[in-house]
Amino acid sequence: MNDISALPIEAKMTAILFTMFAILVGMHSLQTPNDYAQNNTSKLPLLLPDPKNEPSKYCYEIFAWYYTAVWIGIFGFIVVSQSYELLTAWGYLGVCGGLALPLMLQPLLYPLASAPVVKNKIIINPDIQRPFYKRYSTKATIYLMTYAFIGNYWYTHYFYSVLKAEYTMPSHRLNDVPIAMFLATHFYFCTYHVCVGNGILRYVDKSYQKGWMKTILFWFTILSISYFTAFMETLTISSFPYYSFEEREMAYTVGSAFYGIYFVVSFPGFYFFDAHIDDGKQKDRPVTLVDTFTTACGHGMMILLLLDFVRLYLGIPLVIGGVAFATTG
């Protein structure tokens, strides 16, 4: 049998992703569906929150799905049309900041988020009755903003050192990382966590009876969607010439696993975050903005340690250069 390392990158990634998918299908087939799953008419392995019992999360996730279509459409047009060639450092800030701003301001300016109709009944988001600092959308936004900042400020340097990644577009930089990327990461991570991660993990969590097989499936699902999410971002951004790797093949295979470490922690962390906001089980000790910030920082430190353990195992020195603020290009 030929060594997989000798295969072209397309064959390698197909083999890796197909193997993960086959294992997931097999593990799902071994589960015992519960009553929730039997009443679920959706054919997709993805669930929105229960609109009756989790209206805050339901309305927010609907908003996130709609906005995902908006930012992907705009971002996709810029990349496909190569409009980025017209952008200056301020232009990148304007585009990425403009796309991040609706998500950042939504809790303040549009707490309703969405008013979907389910079974001929309009679902009203309880956030509109809450003070700004108690809204689920406020806490979700603070969590993702904090996480995005930590990821760019610290984790990017691991990509620079381990994968020899490089940003070469004109940019205003903080700690040698384009500030535009701090902003872009927010809407990327909103889609990854609010839409994809929550939806898939909720499907596994709610559809099957409890037991060790479900626990194994839940965590293997986290590993799989973490790797797949990281790979798909690396693949889709590959046509953008101003973010490059020394070895593109390594970026797809090893780099996807390296980037996937982020989500191994944050996907379950965000899924279980503020889980009882609508059921009142934490009425005496609700999740505060301070709790939100420290939770995101805690998850961020866990990821940082995992990244550094991998770097140490590979024997690659971590180099953090640059100054507080700089402009390149």
C-alpha cells in the first residue's frame, strides 16, 4: 500500500475528511434516538434552539444565520472580483469594520434580533425586556469579541512561527497583526459558533439518549467539525494572495489540525455558555458580563496552552516581533 504522505494534497484531504465522515455516520447509527429526535422533521444534522423554551437563543441564532448570508456574499464578491486590489490599509479597516459592526451593535440597537414565525406564532425575543447588560446577545457578543481579540493578538504568532504564515496586504497593525483581521474574525467566529457549532452540537445533544456512546459521539463531533471548519477556512481563503503559507500542503493538513485546536475548546464552551438564560434555573446567580469576559479569557488560555504544547512538541521557537502599532504596505 502506498504511503499516504506520497499522495497529492487533494487525495490526502479527501481521505481525511471521508474517514471522519464515515466514522461519524457509523457512530450516529449506533445511537438510540429519544423522543425529541423522533418528533424532529428536519433532515439536516443541525438544530436551532427550541423556540418555546429557548427564545433568546432562537431569535439570536436566526439573526446570525441571516447575517451570515450577508457577510459571506459581500466577502465572497470582494475575493472573487479581486476588489481587494483597490483597498488601502484604511480600506481593509472599513470593509472588515463595516461587516463586523452590525453584529457588535445588534444587542444595543436591535435587541429583538429577529421575530420568526413558528407554527403561526411570532416568537418574541425576551432580550427586548432585559437591560442591555443582561441580554443574551450582549453576552454572546462580548464572548466572541474577547475570544477574537485573544486569537489575533496571541494565536496569530503561532501561525507565523509554526506554519510560517504571513499577511502582506496594506494594513494598520497591532502587535504585528492587521487590525482588520481582529474585526473580520468577529463575524467569522459568529458564524462558526452561533450557527455551525451550536447547531450541530445541539443535534447530537438533543437527539439521542444519554450514555457513554453519546458522549463519545459528542466529542468526536467536536473534533471533526473543528478540523473541517479550520480546513474550509484555509481552503476558501487560499485565493486571497495576501495571506500565505510557506508550505500550502502543510497548511491544509497539519495547519487545519493546529487551527482546529481553537474550536475544540470554544465550540463546546460557547454551546454550553449561559445555557439557562430562559429557563430561570440560574435566576439567583445569572451569568454577568464579568462572567462572560472571564469565561472567554479562560477558554482563551486553554487554547493558548494547547497551541504551545504542540509548538514545544514540534521543537519550533515562538517569535513575537513587531511593535504596538505600525502601518505596512
